[in-house]
Amino acid sequence: MIEALLLVERGSIRDKSQDWGAHAFLALPSPGDRIVVRRDGEAHYLTVLCAHHRPVPMDEVANGAEPAAEVVAKWTGSE
């Protein structure tokens, strides 16, 4: 599993992304993938816009550094 911060775009292009916190993914999703996230008792449907990868050099892994990622997705509805 891969942990990634989920940033959600809702509303106008000028609005800031909403930080929905860290989520565990089986693999990082690709642009265009559809994902469903449970939040506040509802299922929210999102379309992935991009994934920001933050790799770590191998020599820093030995010192405990871990790679990270953010998934940016557009909210498309909920139920």
C-alpha cells in the first residue's frame, strides 16, 4: 500500500484545494482514474487530475527518509 495526501478540487478554479488528509492506496492512481472516498458518512466520487511524487534519494532512505505523494482529484459528486 501507498500512503498519499488527498487534495480535492471543489468549486471554482480559483478556490484552494481542500486537504482531505492522508489515505492508503493500493497503488498511486493515474490521471483520469475514478476513486470513491468515504467522508462525513457519504461516498464522494472523484476524478484524479494528477499525482505529485516526492521521491527520496537512496542514501537518505538509510537515514529513515520515506518517499511521499499527493493525489489531486476533482470532486464530481456524492451520495
